[in-house]
Amino acid sequence: MTDKIINSSLSKAKPAKKKNGGSKKKSGKFGLWKIAFHTFLILIFLAILFFVFVFIGLFGPIPSNQQLQDIKSPVASEVLSAEGKVLGRYYVQNRSYTKFDEISPNIVKALIATEDSRFYEHRGIDEIALLRVFVKSIVLFDRSSGGGSTLSQQLAKNLYPRVNLGPLSMPVNKLREAIIAYRMERIYTKEEILTLYLNTVPFSENIFGIEVAAERFFSKSPKDLQVHEAAVLVGLLKANNYYNPHNNPERAKERRNVVIDLMAKNDYITKVQAEEFKSKPLVLKYSPITYSIGPAPYLVEKLKPELLQWCKTHDNDEGVPYNLYTDGLRITTTIDYNLQIYAQQSVKEYMKNLQGVFDNHWKNRDIFKEEPGILKTALKNKDFKGKVMDEKIHTSVFTWNGLRDTTITRLDSIKHYMKFLNAGFIALKPQTGELKAWVGGIDFRFYKYDHVTALRQTGSAFKPIAYLAALENDISPDKYYPNVQKIYDEYDDWSPRNSHDEYGGYYTMKGALAKSLNTISVEVLLDAGIANTIGLAKNLGISADLPEYPSLALGVASVSLKDMVEAYAAIVNDGIPHETRYLVEIADKNGNVLEKFQYEPDEDQVATAENCRAVVNMMQAVVNEGTGSAMRSRYGITGELAGKTGTTQDNSDGWFIGATPNLVAGCWVGADDPRVRFRTINFGQGAYMALPIVGSFYVKVNNDAKVRKYAEGAFNQPAPEILAMLEVPSYREIMDIEEKDFDLADIFRRKDKPEKLKPVEKKEELKSRENAAESAKEKPVWTKIKSIFKKKEK
């Protein structure tokens, strides 16, 4: 009985246990949900707290609405040609500003199709794209799904660089960019955001913005980019070094085709058009323009001090002085873009060839052993003090076949650069003094010294000035001079020689200038008067010190190429000089003109028009039949052209200055150290070193209809009586000393200030040449003709 009661109690107790167990399970589930709920609330709280911390700038500043409205990225200031093409830039970041209507729709469509296909549908944050990224990238591990950042978020990242916060970097930066993007979408229109993006996005090679990218890879403005070109540039944004079309053309082409397919997928182009664009070859017109590389780096460097001074005295809208490197100024110059390109091409093409001739000329000889002073001078440079010269360094050195990576000692590096010949080139419009082309050297990256403004001996290039001085001092252009080597007792027995040691006969000034005879040029200078010649040279624009010696006629003075070309331009302009003019206006980045440069017209005539025209006529003979005849024979230039070669002692400097009625172009060639030179005059003369550059330049000008006007036209002719005297025979084998305007005794009698120079031949030999000249007795026929137009004596 008791057992039954016990068993009954047990059987009744079991359900009670089950009931208690279910209650515990329910309680456990409720606890888990409660924990999850509390955890969720905590996470929400932490997320809100995290958002607040980011929003208030605890993890890095968040720009205010006002700051976003005043977005100002550093924009490069640009030096422009007269046509508005970029010649060079000053910058902290190589970035230009382009308006939306100056950007091709092809760029906009390619960008949206590739980077943010829902750009016009979201307000800075694309939730659908974020969900896609979460599901595909995080859940399904599909890395090809793309990113979730909108163009607005990418713009925020470009404008406000990310901060490094360790493990928190990614969430903080992403949230920060989302907040900034949302704010920008409330401030700016979609077009304005696209404009900001395309002006700030980094492309390859440390360049920023679509304008610089289009210029560098295609030499175009952004508005002219075609679909396949736009696709190349947008393709760069994925990995701008990996897809660089200049360095990795195959990769760039593949990426371009992906962008084109995306454009078709988003209905910006048809599939047929897509296949057509994808079939096109990748054709670049690579044109890097930086501070050191571009069409006119030497000019950009020359302008810098003047522009910096301008900025100091002009305030921007914020009331502070303009910043040349960040405010995006647009500096327009007088430079003709095509002429500048042709000048640069002509210099580089010929100098590469000439350097090869020079290297071969010294192939089996060591110039530094023959001229040990070259290295001694170089090593005195302050940049080399304290450096170990035999220490090897790894560097890239300049060669005419491109940069070469090498390991080289410092001393060998110095020798390498000192053996290069260099050049300067400048072209001016004579009627106004407007600068049209300026090339200061062979490569600004390695040779900063500007050879347009460098002082070098002019050689025979100075002679036209001496001849003009003679005409200005009433020396008749039909006067004959004997070509004899003389000794000047009053100048310490100095005796000038002709470059080829050829003597004999009699020459007019025109004939002597055409043949560049030193013997007669000295006589012409002394006829004109040394002081008179120096005074005229100064008035023509030559600022250098000029020696008061007869050797001035042979170009011993060191004068800049700029000054010499200015002087020639004044002669072509009938004796009216102009200081070189190069600035037209300065505008801000939006094109608002801040200053126009007005030049007072120069009307001061420093030499008579008739005499200037006579000298131009003489310089035409130089080109037609004299030392500059290669301009006709080799380069085939048929229009009116005048010019003069120049060669200095020891062949250190080669010059040629050529002139058409509308353009004067001059070139100097030599090494930075005059002791680095050709050993023979065959290679070292101006007709070989410098003339080919000017000749090539004028050929290019003649072949381009856009600038051919600079090579056309006719020189102003002298009056008939002057022209008649210029057209007498320029050379006579013998002369009648009894003619009233030919005083042989006076020619051999000089009592000017002595110059201490050593004679080159024995005095007795030269005196015998002088005596031989006095034996000429034949009466010329031309004297009967010239009397018709004989100038009246004053």
C-alpha cells in the first residue's frame, strides 16, 4: 500500500518537473533576447556616439557649410601664348581650373558610367550601391562588384585627405567623407560637383585635373576629347600609374575598352559605336608641361621675379596679396605658340646633331687634359664644396637619346655635363619689340642658365653696328677699303687678321661685310670713331660694357643675345629701337582681367632710316653671296632675308642673326665654358654652329600658313642715290689712288688710343703689303656712273 502511494506520488511529481523545465527554457530565451536587445541598444548608442564624435571633428576636422562654399584648391598659375595656349606653370600642385562648359560631354558620360552610374539619382550617398557592396563583396566575396563611394564621396576624399587613426581609419574616413558628400550635395548642383571633381582628381605623373591630363596625353583641351580619348583618361582613375598610357599603353588600352563597354551598358553610346571606338589604336600626343618641361621653361623662369613682384602689390578678393603658386593666375604673353615650338624644335634637332660632331671631333683626345683649367674652374663652384669628387652616385644623366640611369663619380658627372654644347634663341617683331620665341638652352632640367641673357663675345655679329656708325658719320657706302693686314703702331703693334688669312683687292663696306673681313671692319670702325660706335650701340639697346679699342669691330665685347637681336631689330625698324615686350595681361582663374600692360610707343630714332636701310641692304648681301649664303643654298629660303654670322676667337662662340621684314631671329651656340670648343674654324664658325638653327626655324615658318606672314614682306629700300652707291661693284682687284674720295694715305695713318695687343706677323711683311696696295693706278668706270647720284657734301 505504501508502495502504491509512493509510486503515485512519483507519477504525479514528474509532470511538475516538466512544467518547471519549460519555464526555465522560456526564461533562458527571454534572457538571450534581452541581452541581444541591450547589445543592440548599446551598439546603436555607440554608433550614434561614433557619428557624433566624427561629426564634431574629434577624429579630424569636418568642414562647415561656409568652408565648403569657399572650397579653394591650390590652382597653378599659367603662362599663356598670345593664342591662349599653355607655355608653362607655377604651382604647388600641377592643377588647372576648367569650367563645366569647357569639358567634353564624353568625359562626363565616361566618368559617370565608370565611377557612379546613379550619380543623378542620389544625394551624395548611394544606399543601393552600399548594399550591393555589402552583399557581393562582404557576403559573397566578389571583388569585382566595385566600390560604394559616390563621386561626391570621392570628391570629399580628394579635397580633404584621409587621416591615419590605426584600426579606426577606414570607418572614420568613410563616415567623414559621407558627411562631407551629403553637405556638398545640399550646397552645389550636380554640374558643380562634377566640375569640382574633374578639377581636383589626381591623374598620372603628379598632375591634377582634366585640363592638365588632356593636355599631357593628347595635347588637347578637355572640350575636344573624343569618346575613346575620354575613356583613356577616365580609365586612369582606377590606378593612375598602372594604367598610364604613356608608360603602359597595352594596359591603358584594355582599361579604355572596359570604360567604353560601361558607357554602352549605361546607354551613353550604342554597342555598335562601342565596338568602333574599341577598335581604334591608342594614339597619344604626349606633351608634358611642368615648371621644368614644356614649350618655354626658360621664359617661365625669366618672368617669375617680375610676376612675384606683381603679386606683392596686388590683392585678391580676400584682401591678401595674390599667390603665384596657388591662385590660378592666367598670364598672357606676346609669344606666338607656333613660333615658340618651331624655335624649340630647331634648337633641339640641330644641337643633337652638332653634339655628335663635337664628340667625334674630340674622340681620341681628352679636352680636360689639354685644358686643365676647365675642371679647376668648375670645382670652384659652391655647389661642389665639401663633396667627395671620386664618390660614386646613382643618378640619371642627360643625353640626347633620353635620360640614362647610371652609377658615376661626381667628377665624371661634372665632365659629362661640361662637354655639352648649348644654345640660345630669340625672335622679335621689329616694329613693336614683341617677343615671339625664347629658348634659353637645350634642357632646362639640367641647364638652368639662360643663354639668351648670358654675356658672350659677339664676334663678327657686331660688325653691322660699326658699319651703321660709319654711315651715320658720313662715310659713303661706295668707299673702297684695301683688304690688307696692317700693323697699328699706335695700338702696340696690334695687327688684326681675317679668319681665313685671305688678303688682297679692295672692298666696299657691303662687300667687306658679306665676306666678314676683319681688316676692313677695323678701318670702318676707326672711320666711324670708336666713341661714336659705342654711343650708337647703347642707343640701339646694347647695355653691356664695350671696350674703347679697335678690336670692338671684331666682336671682342661680351653682349647678350637678347641685346644683339634688339639692336638688329632697331636697324630693321629704320633706327627706332624697342625694348623687348612680353607681357599682355594678367587675369584671375575665372578670366577676369586684373591688369593690361600698356607700352608707350617708342618713337626715338637713334639712327637715320636711310642708313639703317643701307645696312639691311648690306646684310642681304651676307645672305645672298657671303658667309650666310647657306640660308639660300642649303635651306632654300627665297624671300627677302638679311643676316650676319659671328665667330669668336678660338671658335668658342658661334652666332647668326637673321631678319625678315617682320621678324628678327638670332641664335648663339657654344659651351658654358668658352674653353670647351671646336679646334678648327670649319666646325667652330657661326655659319656651321648657329646658322642651321635659324635656317631650320625659317623653313618651318615658311611651311606653316598660320605664321608665314613673319617670313614674308619686303624691306624698306634706301633712296635711289644711296641704292646706287650700294650697287657699285663690291670688290675691285686694283684701285686708282688719285680718286678724290679714296685717300690711301689716310687709311694707313691712325692716331687713336693704343691697345695692348700682340702683332701676329712681322712688321716688315705687312709694310710690303701696304706698299703693294699703293701701286694700283687703274681708273674705274663706275666712278663716272656714281657721280649721277653722288651725295652732296655737308
